[in-house]
Amino acid sequence: MNFKKISFIVLCMGIFSNAYALDYNINNWTFKLDADGMIGTLQPKDEQNQFISDWDVKGQVIYKLNASQRLGAVYSIDSDCTEEGEYVHDGFILFEDKNYGRAEFGLTHSIARKMGLGLPDVGHLRLNEKSILYKKLDLNRILISDTTAVSGHESLRLNLATRQTEYGQYGLSFAAGGDDYDYAVDMAFKFKQPHGKLKSAYSLALSYMDKPNGYEENSYSPSVYADWRSQIALGINLQYNSLIWGTSFRMIYDKNPEYKSADGLIAGTGFSYDLLQYTVSLNYLFSDTNVWEHKDKITNEKLQGDYTNTVIASFRYKYSENTAILMSGGLADTTPFLSIGIKSGF
């Protein structure tokens, strides 16, 4: 194992930050605002400390039409999207009927992303989305960072989801109008068994993207140029008393990709355990790209692929109802890391 490149991350999560929720009701109207923030430092070996921050703000307006139906709008923004020159993470209108389900229209993630099941994230490193870990550690690798299907949130999208019943919950998405691809269709299914000592949840997602043209899943992933992209994602969560075990898998296939290969697979598994005010977890992620051995359309040479192993152990101490002390450590590729911090809010 190569330990020449050793980095230590110190993520002071929540220090000098505020997190709060404002909820105001008048007649049939409900106004809600949620916000939280984090600041910290990144300290690679033999390099100057780097300041990092992470925050998000979400506002909702809901109008109660009658006893079973609601109409509303949602807007959210976070540090990740502003760093990439975007100023909307979520911006959509919604309609809910408690007897049937929910519809969303606007800029938002697909139903496959929203209904997907991921891994326990005790250290709050964003393991199930654009990970802080991979963003701040320059692994010099092409990787798939998380196990839930994603097709962006910059195109106009219609999300439809049934209400959760004993037979499960179903969802369908259609997106078009963006510059990154012609259109995308996503489907999802989730089943929950929340009763008894052993609780369980299962998710399945399918995604199809037509003609990705510079689509970039993450800031550290190569842009995708291909005829089409398909994805399948599976997730399982089991809970027995205070023990939670999760495992999930995502496979991506690009038809006739150009330049660099961004497809492949990622699989992960992990558990967390609560004991009074303490929570511990252990996660393992394996990412492999270009498993289909694509070739460049022009040169006929094999496109570059890579694999990455990541092991993360996390600890959380709940100091009070609204404050927790966090610590994580592990190995990403050949890079050891350590994160510590405080997360607070109410």
C-alpha cells in the first residue's frame, strides 16, 4: 500500500454555524425555512491548510386546498451548487393528495434519486450524494461516488410518486430541456416493513438518459458524451433494535462513449450501532469504471478506467438534543484521512 501521499482532513462541521427552522402558519398557508451551515479546514500533508465550508438553505410555501390535498413550492440552494456556478438546487412546484401521492414539476432530482436507499452516514461526509470526502481529497482517479441513481437537477423535470402503502411506493420521472442531454426517464420502487423488531426497506431504480452531451455527474467526474446512458440501482436497509445495516449497488452503462470512460459500477455496504448517546459505523465502498472496456471512437484505443476502495469508520457523540461531536477516519484509495467536528442545530 502506498502511503507516500497522506492527507488528513479536519472538518469542523457546524463550528461557528447556525441551523434553524422557521415554521409559520396562517389560515391555510404554511411557510417554512430550514438552514444549516458548516465551516472547517482541510490539511493535506506538507501543504497549507485550506478553508472549507458547507451550507444549505431550503424554503417551502404550502397552501392547504382541502383536508387531503396541498399545493406548494420549494426552493433550495447550497454551497455545492454555488461553487459550480448554479443558484438553484431545488426549484419546483408540488401537488400532494394523501390518498394518491405527490407530483413535482421544476428543477429537482429524479424520483430514482429521492427514493434510493444508501449507506449509514454517521460522520456526515455526504456519502450518499456529492461526497465531501472525494471532493476534498484529490485521488487522481475516475470514480463513481455514490450508490443511488442520478440524472442531474438542472433540467425541467416532472416527478410522480404514489403514496406509501403496504404494497410499496412507485415513482416515475421525465426530464427534458437542459443542455446536458436530450431527455431522461427514471423509474423507482421502494418497499418498507416498519413493524416488529426487524425493520426493513428495499429500493430499486432504473434510469435512461438520451444523448448525454457534456453531462457531468460530479465536479471530480469526467463529462459524459455518448449515444445514451442507462443505470440500475439497488438498496437494502435492515434494522434490528439499535443495529442498522445497509447495502447498495449502482451500475452505469454508456453506449459508445467518447474521451474518458465515466461508467461502471459502485457497491457499498455498512452498519451503524446506537448505544445511549453514542453511535458508531463502518462503511466500505468499491468503485470501478470502464468495466465494459470501451474504445475511443477515433483512435480505437481503450478508454481509461480505474477502481477505488474506500473504508470509513465513524463515531458520533450526541452531546445534547441539538449538538453532536463527530469523528471519521479511514482510507480512500491509498490516502488515509481523518475528520473531526461538531454539528449543531435545532
